[in-house]
Amino acid sequence: MKEVFVEDIKERDRIDTAFLVTKKEKGVGKSGKPYLSLRLRDRTGELEARVWDNAEALGRNFEKDDVVSVKGIAISYQGRIQINVSEIRPLPEGEYSLSDFLPSSGRDAAQMMAELDGVIAGLRDGHLRALLTGIFADREVRERFKIAPAAKSMHHPYLGGLLEHVLSLCRLGDFVAAHYKGVNRDLLVAGLILHDIGKIFELRYSRTFGYTDEGRLIGHITMGADLVDAKIRELQGFPQELRMLLKHIILSHHGQLEYGSPKRPKTLEALIISYLDDLDAKVNAVQSLVEKDGGEGKWTEYQRHFERYIYKGRYQMEEAGEEDDADGEEEWGKGKELELFSNKA
């Protein structure tokens, strides 16, 4: 059982624990001596490592994506913790649990799937309910959907992240459908559930997170539309117009052609889904950045993806006095923290 994690390691610590190798590159120092440049990870984060001595011999013992036992010492290099490795060897399967090395959702996967089943069962449209029930009755689809990340790195990049993302979107979708007139609530929810389903085959997440060959060559948007189309063909009497509208949601959910969408949203439900998807992804990304940022002060380091710094400070609302709450009812937001994040610099 792994006991020491990346988040625990400090300068001058002696290291004797296991990691997952996510990068392995050979290099040559100024003296002409070979070395290994590694990136090691566990469920709490990643750090760089170097093998300076006996690098060629040690490098023959393991490969990228192996779980390895590492001995060495932690140093500070350019403000970050790095490990100088003295010993490294691969661990055989059975001596470790991958859950120690890959980040995962804080929510229980089985409970999340039960929640999704409830959402599907609550659909009033019989055609959409039958389609979604059939899709998630497929054992491979169900098991992959339960553990897949939503992305390789940008948002919900952890086991169960896709399912967590979808459930969050379903809750947002319920609110939006009740708020705006003319929204087909069942089509909206079905689209939110299925918009990223191609990612269960696009992404590779058995060891490190990456892309499958099919994912790189075809992509999750086309793969998702194909999967849904195949399942629809197994159903009797599924309306052609509904099939078209659902596929349009999947094909347009990135919103813009330059973001990879074959089509831009041209229905109310497709437009809502593209915005909700972007909103939930960005909120999760910002929350993760703030949570993981270990720097001092009120600002994160510059975030290239957002092209800005992110403010980490919090504003605590003052509690209203009795004179401001004459009717005795609690005001909205009283005693709650407001997080001041903005999508605009």
C-alpha cells in the first residue's frame, strides 16, 4: 500500500515509494554523460525526476506507463520539487493498486451511475428513454462511462470525471429548461448525457491519460454520433426528426467550427448545451487550479489556457443586521462565501 504521495514530498526528503511513469526521455549532460528525464505521478500530482548515475542500465529496466519503485532524494529546482533517483525498478501487477496513481472523482462511481439511471428513468419521452436505457445497458459502454475522464488535462481530468461532468450538466439543464420557454427538456437532458459519449473510446485511461489511435484519427464527436446512430437503428419506430436533432446536438456541442464542431448549434437545445458544456468545464478547471495552486498570495500563476491570472481571494459577505432583516427571514447568500471568478480578464 502506497503511503507517501507527491503532495507530501518536501525538499531533502528521502524517497522510497512507488510512482507511475508518465514521461521517460534520454538526455546527455554537458560532460557527455547520459541521464534520464522522468515525470512521475500518483493520484495527488506529478513531479519531475532525474537519473544521473547508471542511467543507461537503470533505463533498460522500465518503460513509460510502468508503475515503479523509486529511491532517491527530493531537491528544490527552480522553485519546484524534483527527485534525484538512485534506484528504480518496475513493480509487478498485484503489488500495487492503480487507484493510488490516477486521480479520481471525489464521488462514488456506483452512486453516480445510480443517479444517472434515475435521470434516464425520469425522461417522459419514451423514444429517448428507450434509447438511453439501451445505450447504458451495453456493459462495455456502461463500465467505460463510469470511469472515463472528461478530458486528458483541461477539465474533469480524473477517473469518473465524465460522469461527474454529465450529472452536473443535467442539473444545470433542469434549471435552464424550467427558466426558458420553449425548451424541450427531455431532448436537452438526453443531449447533455450523450454529447461527450464518444470520449469513452477517444481517451485512453487504463494507465496514463492519453488518446487512442481511433480517438486521434476520428475524434469523440464523430465517434459519439456514430455510436448513437447505431443504437437508434436497433430501435423500432424511432422518429427520424428526433434522430436528426439529437445527432445535431452531438455534432455541434463545441459551438464553433474552429473548436472542432462539424456544425454550429442551430437549435435552441443545441445552443444551450454548447454554452452549458463550456461553462461547467471552465468552472471545474478554475476550481481545480485554485485548489491545487500552492503559491502564496491571492493570485495563481499565469494560466496559459485562460490567458490570465486567476484570483484566489474570497469575499465574505457581512451578515445583515436586525434592522436590515425586519421580517425575520434569512436573506439569500447570508453568511455564505462568494467566489469572485470571471471569464473576462
